Amino acid sequence: QVQLVESGGGLVQPGGSLRLSCAASGFTFSRFVMSWFRQAPGKEREFVAQINWSGGSTYYADSVKGRFTISRDNAENTAYLQMNSLKPEDTAVYYCNALDSWGQGTQVTVSS
């Protein structure tokens, strides 16, 4: 079955950076779109970024465009989300998504 395991979250000051990882198993990783979503307290889960099977096409929410970069390593079955210039409003649990499956999430807190 599809398994997605996120890691790399933590506490960071405004303006800082974090790199999230999503380790995937149970499916042919290199054939499928990978996405990141996030959910802040009291809010609905929202789309953050998506990358196609080859890594040649990426899409971003307007709120993160120019600050976040999604990438993937098909040899390692891992997707990444590089987050720069972090803001307090980026605070959320970040989830990896593939084939309608979700990981357990990783907490990102941006605070001074």
C-alpha cells in the first residue's frame, strides 16, 4: 500500500529556511505526481505545491511562489519542499500527497 513519511519540520525564525522530505513507498514513485499541502490551526487543508513525474513541471500556490521550491529524486523515491523566507503565516502541519494518500504530516512553526 502507499506509504508517505514526511520529515524535516521544526521551529524556525521568520526569514529562515527549512527543507521538508517525503519518503514514498508502495507504488512506482517515478510515474506519479507528488504534491504538498498544509493545514494551519482552525483552517482547511490547502494546496502548496505540485511536481509532475519527471520534475519538469511544477506548480505553486500564490502564497508561496518565489519562496518555496518543490523537487523530487526518483532514484531515492523522495520528494522535497525547500522553504525559504519563511513567514509566521507559513506555520502549519505540512502533508505529502500522492495517489489520494496522505502522510502523517510534519509541523512547521515560524516564530521569533
